Amino acid sequence: MSSEVVIDVQQKEISIALLEDQKLVEYQNEPRQASFAVGNIYIAKVKKLMPGLNACFVDVGCERDAFLHYLDLGEQFNSYAKYLKQVQSDRKKLYPFTKAHKQPDLPKDGSVQTTLTAGQEVLVQIVKEPISTKGPRLTGELSFAGRYLVLVPFGDKVSVSSKIKSGEERARLKQLIHSIKPKNCGVIVRTVAEGKRVAELDAELKILYKRWEDTLSKVQKTQQRPQLVFEETGRAIALLRDIFNPSFENIHINDEEAYKEVRNYVSLIAPEKANIVKLYTGKVPIFDNFNVTKQIKSGFGRIVNYKHGAYLIIEHTEALHVVDVNSGNRIRNNNGQEANALEVNLGAADELARQLRLRDMGGIIVVDFIDMNLAEDRQMLYERMCKNMQQDRARHNILPLSKFGLMQITRQRVRPAMDVNVEEDCPTCFGSGKIKSSILFTDQLEGKIDRLVKRIGVKKFYLHVHPYVAAYINQGIFSLKRKWQMKYGMGVHVIPSQKMGFLQYEFYDSKKQFIDMKEEIETK
């Protein structure tokens, strides 16, 4: 199986698509200024104690206060609290972390009332982004994740991933990490560290320790509260760090700055793979070029079609996700209803496993499969679902079919489910139901071009329109595009874009920055 990553960097957002055998399996999209990402560390203040929940609410600057349970403070909370006071006592010289003294572990049966006070400053890390009406979820046990290792300040253990089965390799890694780990730090060895040399692990450990030192330095120098003191690496790097594997054939990026960032990261963790990072310079939008846009349009939405006319209906609620499997208008199997139901259900299991990764659906998922009478068919479906979910990095649990034909799945939820609304308001009439005559659309575009060139002074630009409209503008020897170029200069470029509505358009300058040419009457 071949894998490749396509990264679309726009002025306001960044989108990342993971393709396996040319099929879209993971998709992430978020604003470039997005905050409160998992892994970010804040120096914040306790706002309100909740003795009944044995928890507190912490102000980290989010619209809703973040939630911190007593059990999430971590065993080493007393050590963090004392060292934090030592760091803040001297704004000029940082108290060395190697001289910090560990305090007694926090008792597991303790109370938040006796441990924290309102207004107390705490060092916390986000483990779950704000979802729906809930604020972020926090932990007091900080960690810095790398490709091979996870550094845990004030930890005292070296843990090895349970997925490394070889006893000899586990012993080698433990002994190796014990010999190189910094004082007062614990280390978790990740699965991909299996077989790695000491030089590679030592280099990454030094990078992670430097991040911890930089965090402390920021805590020492800043007086504003709450304050972000460590920001998790960008979305592109964070995704690559978790999923990067030797089967990657290409990583395509359409932004030079992001390209350099990703290439430097890949050069650091896998020097022999640095050449797979490629800068995309084509005129067609990068997602259109790699057939991602079409897969996004067909893969999201309430109804998802899969093979032979069968389809899934996916509903999102506050508490859970509900999936209904329908055979649709598919041709019946000659072997009867039972064989037909099994075939439809097995296809649904394949598509559902992809949808869970694609939409990053978390929490409880209830699936209503088509009823099957034979116990061996129900077992086959359960085993097929388990096998399909092996590729999923998120922690999950799958229960066999109940007597009502329902399958229950729980999947780790750390950020809101990705839900792309493919049924949009008409971009031309904005929901009014009335538009200008479509034959006048090209005249409207020419008016925009005239204003752009003669009044605003933009000589080179790219006009993105629907592929059908682009074909109309480009048709013939003396095409409309050629006439525009003769009238306004050769800087006029028409680009077909699959994400555009039929009579929708967007202008971009030579640096691919969006130019808003909408008139007031169009946006009412």
C-alpha cells in the first residue's frame, strides 16, 4: 500500500489530506490562526473550584473555561508547583531544572480543595480541544512528544511501547534511554523507535529537552496570565509526526514556507526520505490536481454512497454518532437475502472504517447494519470491522452485534469531528432563489477584470471559476480569454477549480493572495 500526503496552504486556512492507494482516508482543515491545539502548554490561573466534581475550572483564554480534574493533576503536581515558584522568584536568572527537588507524590484519593486555591497559577497542557459547548480538557502532567520518544518532566520511569514485542529489544531500549535521559525526566519510547541507533534517539531527546527549557524560560519572563508558553508544532508537522512511515512516496505542498518547514522536519527524522517532500507549483489548485476535492465532496455529507448502489446515512448528535446501512437500489444477490445482506454489510464495514478516520468521529458510534440470521455471518462482519480498524491510530473499542443488529464502537475523541457541509447555499443568489441572467455572467466577470486592472492596478491575477465556465471562456481560437488578454494584458489567467459553484468566482493575485471583488449587492 502506497501513501502520500497533500497539503493545501491558503491565506486563512490549511488543509491536509492523507491518501492511501490514491484514496482519501484522513482529512484535516483548520484556520491558520487556530488556537487551543492539543499539546499546547499554558501558564494559567485557577478560576473556580468544584468540590462536588473534585475538579476546577481554569482560565486559559478560551471562550469557555477549561476543565481540570484532580486525577489529571498528575502524581508530580507538588514538584511542578514548588519549581514554578522557584522559577518565578527570579525574573533574571532561570533556576536550573537539574537542581529541582522532587516532592512527595500527590495522593490519588486527595481533594482538589486541599490541593488548589482560586487564583493559584498552574502549568497545564491541553489534552482535548473545545468541543461543542465544552471548553478544553487539561492535564497537569506535561509531556513533549517527538517521533521516537516522549519526554515527561519530573517523571522517573522509562516506559516502552507495548507494541514492541521483542523482550530483547525492549531491554535494549530501556537500558539505552536510562544512559542518556536528562535528570528529573521520564521517557516514553514509541513504537517507531524499534531498532533505532542511540545517536538518533539522543538527538531527538536533546531537542525535546530544549523545548522544555524554552517553555520554562517563557514562564520566567512573562507576567501576563493566561499565557501560551509552548505551542505544539504546526498541523502539517503534527500530522506527519504521528503517521510518517517508510511507505510514503510523496508529500506535496503548495506553499514555499511550509515546504521548507516540512522538508527540514523530514530531513531530521528520516534523512533518506527528504526528497519525497515536493513543492507543487502547478496552476490548477493542488487538491483538484490530486483528485482530493472530488473525494471530499463525495465523502462528506449526510448520505455516503459506496459500491453497487448501497449507502450509509450518518447523523451527528450531541451524545453520539448514528450510522444506518441501506442496500439502496443495488441488484440482489442470486444466492438470496442472507447473502445479499452480508455483502452489503461487509461493504459498509469497509466504508465506515474509512469514514471514522476521514471525519475523525469520536465518542460513541452506533451502527444499524442490515439484519442477518446466521451467527457465522454476524461474526464475519465483526471480524471484518476489527481488521479494518487496525489502521486507525485513535484508541477504539468494538463490540459484537447485539441481538437488535446494532454494533457499538467507541473511539477516542480529542478534537471536534470533521464535518464538511457539502450542501451549501447557492453562492450566486445567496439563498434568495433569484439570480442574474447566466448569459450575462461573463460580462459581469469582465466588469470585475476592468475594475481590477484599470482602477486597482493589479496587472497579473488568477480568476478561479467552475470547470464548465472555464471551458466556455477558453473555447475557440479567438476565445473570450484571448480577447480579455488583448484588452487587459497577458496577466489574465483563468483557472478551473472544482470547489467553485457553477456561477461562483474568486480572484487571486500573483502571490496567490485572495482579492475580494464582491459588491455590496452580491453579499446582501
